[in-house]
Amino acid sequence: MKSGDISLAACSYSHVLEIISNKWTALVIYSLESGTIRYGEIRKRIEGISQKMLTQTLRQLERDGLVSRKVTPAVPPIVEYTLTPLGETLIPNLRMLKEWASNHYSAVTKAREEYDRSETEPVVR
């Protein structure tokens, strides 16, 4: 591999990571996989997400064209979210990442533990 052949600005991997690297993004997308749901239902489905983080994540997904938001005037307003056709294209890819994690995360955990152990053991010379 030659020096400088991977450009952060032009690399497709960095572009996709820019979109999905937030820890809540994939979970929000998964919560919308089965169709349109209200804001409160999304929040109930995602354990540990704060109102602030859910709002920020949904806004970013809407900005990226992956989620659409519909507000129905009522008291209180009814706010619903749906994956756009573009957002739906992420589902198969996220499923593959989820499957990879299910199959390999224990090996990653083991490797981390071995690495951490070797970093704390004294070096014998």
C-alpha cells in the first residue's frame, strides 16, 4: 500500500461512520424498522436514552435524509417518525453488523482482556 492512498475526505468508510457512529443512531433506526412510531414510543423502546439524546439523534437522522418527521396538531402534538426509503437501505447493513457482533464480540472481549493483562505484567528482559 502506498503512502496517502486513503483519504479521510474521500473515503466511503469515513462517510458511513460519520452517519452511524453515534451510539444511539443504530438503535433509533432499529426502533423505526417496523414502521411509523411516535416519539414517546421510541424513547420507551431504547433503554437508557435521554430525551436530549433522542431529540438530537432524530434531528441528525432527519437532516441526513434517513428519517422523516410528521407533526399532527393536537394537544399535546402528535409527533411521528418513519424511516425514509434512504433510511430503509441501512437496515440490511446494520443487520450484518449486528450479526457480526453477535458472532465475534466475545472474541473481541477476550482479546481486550489478554491485551490489558499483557500491558500490566512486568516486562522480563
